[in-house]
Amino acid sequence: MKITQKTEQNSIKTWPKYERPRELLLGKGPDFVSDAGLIAILLRSGTKGKNAVSLARDLIKEFNGFRGLLSAEKSDLQKIKGLGEAKISQILSVIEISKRQLKEEIVGNNYIESDKDVVDYLSLSMRDLKNELFKVIYLNKNNIVLTMDDLFHGTVDQASLYPREVIKRALETGASSVIFVHNHPSGSLKPSTFDIDITKNLVSACHAVNITPLDHIIISPLGFFSFKDKRLI
């Protein structure tokens, strides 16, 4: 669908119905709607001198596609001209819905059978984070995922906190095993000396109370690193 610059500046309501994103979605299905059109439907309206599709194109360009947009934080969106509180809240809501939907697909499933699903979820939710996040996945004796908790946000530099918090939560949930996960905003997939040391401390704490540490996964924009696969756990 080619749209002239003049048409872009006009209200979408003036477009022929077969070119309007919402009508296309309802009439032919989402596959017939462009990326900008889908975001425009979410935004509902544009801003002064710019319709919703043009504003959506600005967002796609600014965040380099859906991946960047779905990793955006409130502060990132507030920098975009034309995005008020209502539009920002709509975008953040969709981002959170997508993350929770993926989480629902994992909790209650067997990790051994769906480890790829877990990594896919972790990659989507953690690979583009600007700050470090340490997460723990708790599983029962049948390797069914019970829950996933964010244990620590920010620079990971207080190792003494983790064993106590991990064990406390594991006992609360009745977990038999755990998986540790954290991200490297720098992009590196190589575990640091600190990563290796904290893993040893966590493993020792788990063994002391008969909880099995299954893996420690590092997530980055470049992919993931598994301590288990490298026989480091």
C-alpha cells in the first residue's frame, strides 16, 4: 500500500476504507496490515500535523522495529514527540500483556520438555534490558515450573543476598529445583569471575537444603549462555 506524503498528513478518516488499518484488520485480517498500521490501531489517533500511521512509523524508526519497541521503558517513550500519557500507557500495557502471555505458557509446564520455550521467554523479556536483572525459576520434583521471580534489579554486586533469598523462596513454594538467570546488558555472553563465584555460592546453598540447581543462564542481545551446557554447574 503506497501512501503519498500529503495523504500521510491527513486524518486516516479521509482515506478510502480499504486503506484504513482498522478496516483492513477487521475485513481481511491482521496479515494484511503493515507494522505501522498495527501500531496505529493501538495508538488510535495521531498528533498535530501527523496521523496515527505517521506517528507509528516514527516509533518503528526510533526503536528499530518491534523488538526495540517491545523493550522500551516509560522514560524512552516519553522522549517521543506526540506521545502523551494515554498513548504511553497503551504501549506499556501491550508490552506487559505480551510478557505475561509468554509467562503463562511456561508456568505449569515441564521444563525438560519445554526448555526452548523458557529460553525464548527469557530472551524476549531480558535480552534488551538496560540494567541487570537476576531471576530465579522454581520447579517441583517433576520439573514443572512453579513460578519465576525477579530477585534483584540493578548492578549485581551483593552476592551475599542471593543464597538466603533463593532458599527462602524455594522453601515457600515447595520447590525441589531451581534455575538461575541473569542478563548482560553489555552484550557479552562470557560469564565473569563474579558470575562463576556467585554460581558456586548458590549451588552450595541449594545442596545444603537438598534443592537441585539445574542451570544458570546468561541472557544478552547476542543470545544465551548455559552453565549446564558448558558443564559449569
